[in-house]
Amino acid sequence: MKSVFISGISGSIGEQTLEVLNNEYFKNNFHLIGGSVFSSWGKLKKIIDKYDLKAVAVVDDSISIPETYNNCKIFKGLKSVENSIEYCKPDITLVATSGFSGIKHTIKAIEVSKRVCLANKESVVCGGNFIFNYAKQYNCQIVPIDSEHSAIFQLLMGEKSTPTKIILTASGGSLRDLPIEELENVSVQRVLNHPVWSMGKRITIDSASMVNKGLELFEAFYLFNVRDVEVAINRTSRIHSMVQFSDGVIKMHYGIANMKIPIAFSLSYPERKYTYGSPDLFSDKIEFYKVDYERYPALQLAYSILGNPVLQNAFNAADEVAVEYFLKDSIKFTDIYKVLEYTVNQMATLSSRNKIFDFKEIDDILKIDKNSREIAKKYIMEVIK
Ligand SMILES: NC(=O)c1ccc[n+]([C@@H]2O[C@H](COP(=O)([O-])OP(=O)(O)OC[C@H]3O[C@@H](n4cnc5c(N)ncnc54)[C@H](OP(=O)(O)O)[C@@H]3O)[C@@H](O)[C@H]2O)c1
């Protein structure tokens, strides 16, 4: 039995992981040992009731919570996730925390676990090679969960040749058919209505703006060490990504759009142990479309900073801030891109002035995130609002 800790256990990926763990094979081979939330104590309590957990973490310390519950130790506060991972020492940590704060959980997970199943793309986006070098140092395996990266990871298993190109697929998000001139005044609810995937709020907004595809572009670059990464729209999300080789051959990963499949694969890798329905080969049309950068300017911005971890970090921080304001209805959907562009440009000037182009320490990563958030917030308060 392998022990598993899930950070972000109350979220979309966290809950789907619990469903996977209920599947026959996984029930008999994996044992949930702990998990963490930001503030969803109600959900966490139910999980503790159901599973025999060693420890959990609740980051928000403003909630009144006991020290233990049903023999499960409860860590609280800012470092609670790292402390609970350290205490549980799981064989596998599945990092499904949303946002930049997940990077600290990934780092702790690398230190104590043999495998990190990584849904939190921000860990790679904001840290660049730092995370992979760190994992090498601790002899820890990183297996991606993002459906596109899981697909590429699977396509390259046993492959001796390096691909010349990676092709990431995209659904186009919830606003893909909305006339461009209507994007400015689109409501939050409309953006949250994704045509294919059911996900957390930020990633759903980011799919509509293709900021998410930008983050995935960065993630693919560091995970697979391939610079030529193209994006193709596949509206049905049947093709989860592709790899192309020097002879022009393209290998595609075809399957049903359901995150439980890559989650399960990350746990059972290198074997496939999850059972799920198959796609209808004869009724699903497979079509690809080019990206319209007028509709998705954030993806173009992402291409312009690919391989620069400092600016990628700023891109992510600005987006986290902008999406938070958009969700509160305080800025418009199209303002998200303006915040990103401004923050990245400001950080480009600052980093070249201070000659910071890469990260040696986690503190450097945290510092760039903090500065970028300040730039983004100031811009929203002084220019946009
Ligand atoms: N959802 C998908 O289909 C999907 C697909 C590919 C990749 N991903 C990636 O997976 C990650 C999780 O996405 P999601 O959609 O599952 O997000 P989500 O539904 O918003 O869930 C986020 C989880 O993280 C916790 N959390 C949030 N902020 C935290 C903090 N500061 N400290 C500790 N825990 C915190 C939340 O706890 P509370 O419930 O208490 O707020 C919740 O458990 C993201 O990086 C996303 O890009 C998601």
C-alpha cells in the first residue's frame, strides 16, 4: 500500500482524486494519509470522517478548529501544509493546491515523498528549472497531471527520439464563439461556464483568456525541454496534445476529456490501472484550428517571455491578482490582459536593471511574486479602477 497526501483536497482536482481512490484497484493499493485546504473545514471534516487520516492542514487560522479530530492531527496557519506533509511523510504527494502558494507545498513534497503528482502548474511556471533541479537532488519523481502534459508524458514513454515540436491542444474556453467586441462586457458567470471541462474558478477564467495555455506553454518547456511549442484549438478536447518528430510524424493522445484519467495515471504510473469508458471513434470529429491572437493576446505575451522564469512568474502573479478582481466584478474581462502586459513590462525593466534572470533560492521566487503582485495591484487601483 502506498500512502498518499493530497494538498488542495477540497478543490476540483482534489475531489476527483478522492473519486479515483475509491476505484477498486486504487482502494486496494493506495492509502490516503492526509490532505490540506485553505479554509474548507466543512469538507475536510467529512473526509476525516470517511478515511483514517494521520494529519491534515487548514491554512486559514481565523476559523475555530480543534487540535485533533477523530484521532487526526490538525495543523493550522501559514506553514500548516508543509508541516502536515512533513509529519505524514507520504510515499506520494499529489499537489492540487491552486495558485502560486502551491510552490511551497511542491518543495516540501519533493523533500519527503518519492513521487510528486503535480497538478499545480504554477510550481513549474514560477520556479522554472528550480523545481526539477530540486527534485533531482532529492531523487523524487515528478509526474504531471495537467491533461496536456500527462498526454505528452505518456506519448514520450519508451520513445528514444526527442520531439522537434510539441503541439498543445486547447478547447478555446467559454468565450470562444463570442464576438470579440463583446468580450469587454462579458459577465463573470458567462466566463465561468466552460463548454468541456469542469474546473476551479481561476483555471476556468484562464481558459477563456488562454492565460492558462500560456502557463501550460511554460510548463511544457521545462517539463520536456522542447522550445518549439505550438498551440492548436481542438474544440472537443478529444486530442489532449501531440508530439512531432524530425520525420514529420505526429503522435496524438486521444481520449475522453476527464481529469480523473490523468490523475489516476499519475498515481499508477508506469502502469495504467484505471477503468473508464472509451471515446466514440466514429462520431467524434477531430478538427484543429489556429489561434486568433486578437481574441487571445495573453498567449502571444506568453510566447514572448517563454524561458524567462522571472517574467513567467510576473505573468502568473499579475493574472492571479487580475482574476481575483475580475471575480469580484471590480475590473472587466479585457482588463486582465492589460494588467498582465503592464506587470510583465515593469518587471522586465526591473529585472534587467537588477540583473535577475533566474532563481537560485526559493526566496528569490517568492520575492518576484510579491513584487509583481504589488505592481499589478497598484496598476489596477491607479489606472484601471
Ligand atoms: N481543475 C482542473 O481540471 C485542472 C486541470 C489541470 C490543472 N489544474 C491545476 O490544478 C490546480 C488546482 O486547480 P483546481 O481547479 O482543483 O482549483 P480549485 O478547485 O480552486 O481548488 C483549489 C484547492 O486549493 C486550496 N487552496 C487554495 N488556496 C490555497 C492556499 N493559499 N493555501 C493552501 N491551499 C489553498 C483550496 O482550498 P479551499 O477549498 O479551502 O479554498 C482547494 O482545496 C491549479 O494549479 C490548476 O491550474 C486543474
